[in-house]
Amino acid sequence: MNCILLPVENVSSGVAHITALTQISHVQTVLNAAVGDTLKIGQLGGNLGTAVIDSMTAECIQLINVKLDMCPPAKLDLTVVLALPRPKVLRRLIMDMTALGVRDIILVNSYRTQKSYWQSPMLERLDEFVLEGLQQGIDTIAPTITLEKRFKPFVEDKLASWIKGSAIAAHPYGAQSFSQFLRQQPSLGLPSLVCIGAEGGWIDYEIALLAAQHCDAVHIGPRILRTEAAVNAILGQWLL
Amino acid sequence: MNCILLPVENVSSGVAHITALTQISHVQTVLNAAVGDTLKIGQLGGNLGTAVIDSMTAECIQLINVKLDMCPPAKLDLTVVLALPRPKVLRRLIMDMTALGVRDIILVNSYRTQKSYWQSPMLERLDEFVLEGLQQGIDTIAPTITLEKRFKPFVEDKLASWIKGSAIAAHPYGAQSFSQFLRQQPSLGLPSLVCIGAEGGWIDYEIALLAAQHCDAVHIGPRILRTEAAVNAILGQWLL
């Protein structure tokens, strides 16, 4: 938690209140902060800044001298289409994509997504994971998250409307590498949409449907990475 | 587990045996493989290839038609100096760096590394995490792992001997970005050594000691990533 994000209703005219217990616990036990200390805070959907602890109980921390004068960092011009992963890794993936600044996240079904994943209670907690990611990455603007439970209708009817520039699908058996793809169309820059499979990746049928929508299969070398590692390794290109 | 790596003594003249219980369990319950099926295997420190299941019990899988005719992928020309992280994330970090193909890993003390981390039983299990990483990344050659419990003597007396080209220290408050660093010395290409802090990063004193050894502080933008995400986002540059 590199900043503490507060909902709009907790901030007004120079005073703010931290009422979420996870945030209070973080201030008290991780930061070991005391009355008079300055905290890095932000307003969800608004600016970043600082505030000073005025009083502190187990239920509420009152902040004064609230200054929210810094814009959040720019979002990446990027949509990530991610095959719904195992619930266990969903939290970290949503956190990481949020912290990296992905603007739009689409969780889509895939052949290798088990049906039970769509019933996971973790899917009810996406806002919580986004908040964690924003507080990690020091941002205030949540990405959009869209759930698409049917792969083929999504790809055939909706995918094109999400693609603003070029698009790729990460695929260990893609004919070209990501760098070859970038060199072939240097004027386009980085793609605006990236499809990343869950463990086991996309099957050929899915890759063919994506290719029909001008979403080219690219690989990042012979090594197969965990989904989490692959997402960060690929999206790291947008940070340079 | 994208391939099953066997120790040298388990492979001889066309026949091999899987005797590790985690591997047997993977073959039987994840791959659902049966007698006659072909498996992707490798020999630790040797080649990759395939073999056919000849017989299978709960204690041993016998493989025949063992063909080990593929070289493992090239290692990255890269040494990662990583501040010893929380034991909980050590496993995934070692796995990911191994799967990415890092040649040398140095786990070093840092101001923000808690002393207790050096007593963690996880440090006894590094070989196990390396094996997981190799089986994930489809490689057979383990990275070297060196433990350096004293930061200053390591940096002042040993670091220079590890640097073959240029070197960087990832630091959110570095004066230049990673891409600026690369543009300033295009002939050198990617650095041969990267220092990455644990949660909270390096302190200024550490950055100054590293800089004195020509290890330049670079940032990757205003967003702060989890150590795991940062390692993958930074090392992803080597995959392009």
C-alpha cells in the first residue's frame, strides 16, 4: 500500500477520514504512524496528495491538511483480454494489471478456463483487488473490467470495437516473435490490445478466431512463463 | 510443469525412471497420462526431449524410447542481484527468474530485508524452486545462486567482478528512466546486471554504494510494482 485511497464521501474541505479497517491497520501496524505524521493519500477517481494524521482510533483515522494536488499517472493505452485464470491467481493478476496502469481489462472464457472458475466468489471481489492494485501502483483511476463468458461471440462480434491500433495474442507457438511484430510496423508502436491465455495458453481454434479479427499470434521466446509472470513480462514493454 | 526434468542417474541408454512423487503425481493427475503416452522430458544439466510411458506405479514411472536430442534454450546474459525478499515470495521469484533464463542470481542483504528472512527454512529449498522454474520454463540448466549476507562488503569488493557490460539498479526515484539509460549507450545493449530491491526498494545509501560501482539507478515510471511484478516487468525486456 504505497498510498491510501479514500472514497469521495470520506474527503471534504481539508479534512478526510480513513474508515476501512485494512487501511487503518496498515497505517497503525505497517507504517507505525502516529498523530502528526504525514500520509500519502489519494481520492478514488481524483487526485493524489498528502494529509496529516489528526486523531486515530481503531475505527477511524481523522486527517487534516488534506492536499490533493497531484494528477494520477497516465493510464496505458492498452486493453488486456485475459482468459479467466484460476481464482487463486486472479487476485494478483487484477492487482498487477491495475498497478501497471492497464486502462481496460476483459476477462474472457477460453477452452482451458474451467467452468468452475466463473462461479468463484473471487469474481465478486474484483473491486477490492483493483483498490489494492491502485494503492500499490499509486493511481486513483480504476481500470474498467468486463466479463465475457462466451469466447466466440465476444471475439467475432465485439473484439474489433476494442482494437484502436494493432492487436496481439500471446502464444508460445506464434509464427513470429513480439519483436518481429514490432519491427514490421514501427509506425504503429505498441499494440493497443493484448490477449493473454490462462495456464496452458490458447488453443489453435481460439488463435484462428483471434487472427480473423487481426489479432496476430506472437511469442516471447521458447520459455513458457506462469500466467502472472507472462502478464508482467509482456506489459513491462509499455513501461519503457 | 511443462517438462519433467530427471536427474542424470535416472536416465540411461533409452530408458528412464520418474521417481520423484511430485512428478509422478503430475503425470497421473494433471496430465492424466497412461501407458503408451509420450511425455516431454529433460535431463538436468543436459538435453530436452521425449519419452514414452512403459509402466506406471505410485512409486515409479518407467519410460522407454527416451530421446534427448534438443539443446535447452540459451540462458540470458544476465546476473540479477535481488534483495532477499519475504520468504513467502521467495519461491515464486526464484521460479520466475529461473523460468526466464537468468544465468546468475545473487540474493543479498538490504536495509529493508528483515534479519529473520535469512533464517527462513525456504532458503534450504532453493534447489526445489529452481527445479520448478526449469520445468516451467522448459530448461535444464540451473542458474547459479549466491547468498551475500553483507551488503556493503559485497558491493564494494565483489560486485564489479560480476559486471560484464553495464549495470543498473531498479529504483523508483532514479534520475533517469530505463529507456533513457538504454538510449544513452545503444552500443552496449541491455545491461548484464540488474539490482532489484525487495518491498520498499533500496535506500539512498545503498543506491550510492551501487552507483560508486557504476551501477546506475533507473526507474520504470511513476508506478510502484510488487517485487514479483517488477522482476518480471524488467526482465521481460530481455525476452524481446
